[in-house]
Amino acid sequence: MSKITRRAALAGVAGAGAASGLQPSASAQAAAPAAARQAAGFYRYKIGDYEITAINDGVRQDKLETSPYRNAKLEEVQAALEATFLPKNQMSIVFNQALVNTGSKLVLLDTGNGPGRGPTVGMLPANLAAAGVDPKTIDTIVISHFHGDHIGGLRTADGQLAFPNAEIKVPAREWAYWMDDGNMSRAPEGSNLANNHRNVRRIFAGLGDKVTKYEWGAEVGPGITAMDTNGHTPGHTSFVVASGPGKLIVQSDVTAHVALLFLRNPEWHAGGDMDGPQAVRTRRKLYDMVATDRILLAGYHLPFPAVGYIEKDGSSYRFVPAAWSPVL
Amino acid sequence: MTEFTRRAVVTGAAAVTAAAIAQPPISRPARAATPPVGKQAPSFYRHKVGDYELTQISDGARTIPMPEGFVRNVPREQALAAAEAAYMPKGQVTIPFNPVVVNTGLKLVLIDTGFPPGTSPTTGLFQANLAAAGIDAKAIDIVVLSHLHPDHINGVRTAEGGLAFPNAEIKAPAPDWAFWMSDENMSKAANDMMKGYFANTRKVLSDIAGKVTRYEWGQEVAPGITALDASGHTPGHTAFAVASGSARMLVQSDVTNIPELFLRNPDWHVAFDIDPNKAMATRRKFYDMAAAEKALIAGFHFAFPSLGHVEKDGAGYRLVPIAWKAVF
């Protein structure tokens, strides 16, 4: 009631002001301006004694005009988007890295898109800064596979190393595949495959002595073990992060693109899944395991903060985000 | 492999071979390990409803051993099993608290307040998160209370007892005000919990009663924000529809306490529901409507960012949390 009275009073003042040639006070009625900015994309959680920081590299928003999936029709993709409460005519592909502080090493798993790939991606450096992490303090970069959205962030806009003090660890099989001249020559000119071959060579040019190749089963950081999840690419790798009783699986691209859709439709083949049937087998094997054992999972292309649980739902799966903890 | 060797040398835990000693370390200069940050990211999240800019703000969350009688009409074991199935720590229940700020362009409106700073290590975080979101508490024009339980009203006060939002009009649902401010009702309080609530309401609001406007259901409590009868939880418990252009969001307040238990099992009675049967009827009506119109719902006790859609699932409902938008 008092509000209406106050407003009426203000209106009265304004009226009087106009009549007397005075301007009404704008500040009395102006609302606080919109912030028009999202919160910084980082989130912390603990696995045993390890401190994990989920970092967001941004989102690529593609108009949905044709199906991006080899074995799904446009209408099926649209229906799946709607069932997931996502906009029907847009694909939002999100990118999330995991930073692991083991107490002795600061280990970054994958590096995001890097510079020059659009205004809404390549946000890893800004979000690292927001999280108070100096790129120079990162000891180890572990790459899961060689797609551009995972390796692009190794370089800054001027071609320097984004993490100058870090050892870079890459899957041996991935290196062997993409660095093979025969494989490169067989990629059709102008294809994504050919472009990716070229991008891999650009990123890794001159880094020979900084790059260590790892095998599946090897420890790539303290308590961080590389796991064979090939299919998406020939050397595609997931990671088990273990500290005390805590365990996290960092799946990388076991589901890629709009990952939520592949949980609901695990048989679909994303454009980037180089061996579709093998990617499906890997997906089912990993998800059946984490669902049964209720293991926490971080997914590169799941919505930020991209950590949660997988549940079986008939022959498909459901992602249950871990409840955000407002304190660490 | 180099990792293991290096670690062994640094910690001295493993046998150091003569060869390792003989060879000087070839790695980059040793750096001290980066300490963990030990602090969560600010917990706020921005989104738009039509032209309105909304900020979901966490006041924190409380994880406690599930109290006896937390769910009145099912055995404790059954309630605990549901909590554990939802990945809560064994034997415990987590209850988050999330007020919402709506910037209508004309008014900056806060719906519910959380607790004052310092209430506990994991609650009373609202003011800090509000500041992190760049919102000045003095700029809030209207504080709308959904009902007069402590977690919704206590944050009207600062830790020292002053007014937390000194320039805001405070609006309370008329039926709740009448219920909690009635001496007759207070004298009939059936248990310590209810006695505590009556005392708390008076402690927080009595001496500022002149600043509190009472609103009725069906009224606009702020531009585009309509009060909806959602009684049962308390006699004046109110939900809100926030509408701008063709977009609409429902602010459910406490139509359910934590969704993991009471949205999945809408017939369960949380200890805090004053009229449990009416609360149950309200719940079903509200979610049937929300599911049918695929409405976005903000839930005070949903995990941050406390937004989602509801779908029917057998006799109950399922909350599908929103996908975080990295770019606003």
C-alpha cells in the first residue's frame, strides 16, 4: 500500500516538476542496472584429499538445421532436445576441463578450444584466473585425445605455450595415429579429419622435448590412471582419479557433442566419433560400470560443473548432477 | 614412468638407485607444490525470463543426520534409503537454501532471504554471494517473503539485528502474517518446533511491522510477479509466477522441501508441513500444472542453481535440473 502511495507521490512530484520547468529526479525511480554477465565458470570439489576444480571453457552454439549425428534424423534430434528441456533449434556444445591438485602436483586434464575459435569459447584462461589459478603453476597437462577442443588451449593467441612450466602428456596411440603421414594423406581433402591432422601438427610443432607419450594403464599424475576408452578417436583416453576412498572418473568424450543427448540415446554416433560402433561399446561398458558402482563421473561435454552420476534407465542412461556444495 | 622415479627421489620414500643418484635430475627447476585453494566459487547464477534478469543466489546448505520424524508418514529407514539413492551421505540429509533476485528493469526484487551472515559455517552465505554477484543490498527495492519460516525471513536482519535491505519494502503474505502473529495460535503451539517458529517470527518482524506490507494471493507483489496460493506448508505459504513477455517461471518456495525426497514421493509429509494433507494436494496440483506447461521452476530447497523442469514419473515426479548456460 505504502508503495502505491509513494509512487503516486513521486508521480505527483514529477507532474509538479514538469509544470514548474524542473526535471524529475531520475535516480529516485531508476532500478539497479542489469548485470548482463554470467558467474565465473569454476567449481571446486574434493576427491579424497585431492582438490578438483571444474573449469568451463565456454559453449559453442550452433543452429540446428541438419542432423549432426550420422545415424539420427533431424526430427529425432529435435525431439531429444525437447525431452531434455533444451531449445529445439540450437545445439549448445559445452566444454569443461578438470584441474586436479593432488597436493604434490597441479594437473590439468585437457585444455579447451584455445584462442580464435569464437567469442563464446576459449574461456579457460579467464575462468582459471577467476579461480585464482596461475597457468605458470600447472605442473602437468594430460591430453585425452587430439580433437581441437581438447588441445587448442595449449597455445596462446601468439603461439606461445599457455602453460609454460607444464610437462605435456599425450596418449601414445593418439600420437601415433595423428602423426602418421599415411593416415593424414588418406584423409579426404577439406574434411574435418584432414583439418584435424593439420591442427594437431600445428599445435605440437616444436614441442618434442616437452611431450611425453603415455600408455593406457599408466599413472599420468599421482593417483591419476589412464584408461582405454577408444572409439571416439583411436587413442581416446579416460582417467581414474583416486585419493584415499575417493574416486572420480574423468570420461573425456565417451559422450561428446551435446553429451546429454548421447546418454539418452547411447547408440547415436556423433560426427566426431571416428569409430561409431566402438564408441557405443565403450560408452555402454563405462556407463554400466559407473552406474553399478555409483562412481562419480566428470564429463567434458556435460553441462557445467559437469560432474555427477550416471543411472541406467532401461537401455539408456540418465545424468544426475552432483548436488552443488556452496562450501568446500 | 619418469613420474614414479621423480616422486621417489623427491619423497625419498622408495629406494633410490645408484644410477638415479649418479644421474643429475634433468627435469625443469623444482617448484613448491601449489597449495589447495580450499574455498568454493561464489554461488550465484544468472538467467533471463523474458526481459527480466534473474540471479539465483545460494545462502548455503545444511547437511545433518536425518532427524527422527523428518518424514512423518514413512519409516526412517525408507526416507534414509531415498536420501542415499539420491547420493546424499549415508544417514544424512542435505537441505540447500536459495533465494532469488529478480531485476524487472523497474524494480530489484528479492524473493525470500535465507539466514543472516554467520548463522553457521555452511549457511548465511547469501550476503557474500549477493556481493559476489555485484548486487548492492541497498539497491533492493522489494523483499517478498513466501512464508514466515526462519530460513525464508531471518536474512531480513543483519547479524547485528539491523535491516539487511535498508531501502526495501518488505511484503509478507497476509494469511501467514495473521497466523504467526496471533497470540491465540501461539498459545496453542503443539510442540517445541512450532513454539520456536512463533517466537522467531516475532523476534524478526514484530518491531518492523510498520515496514511490512501484507499481500493477498492473486496480487502482483512487484511488476510481473504474481502471488499464488500454495498453502498447506504454512497457512499463508505462497508460490510466485514471474512473467515477462511470453516467458514465465514459477517460484515454488516450499511446495516441496528437498526434491530428492518429496518431489519423487509427493505423498510424503515433511516435518515442517503444518497441514500435510493440504500441502500434498497443493504439491500435486502445482507439479501437474508445471509438468503440463513445461514451466521452469525455481525451488528454494533445490540444489543450487535451484532451477529445473518437472516431469511426471509414475506416481511421482522427477526434477530435471537445467543445463548451466556458460554464456549469459
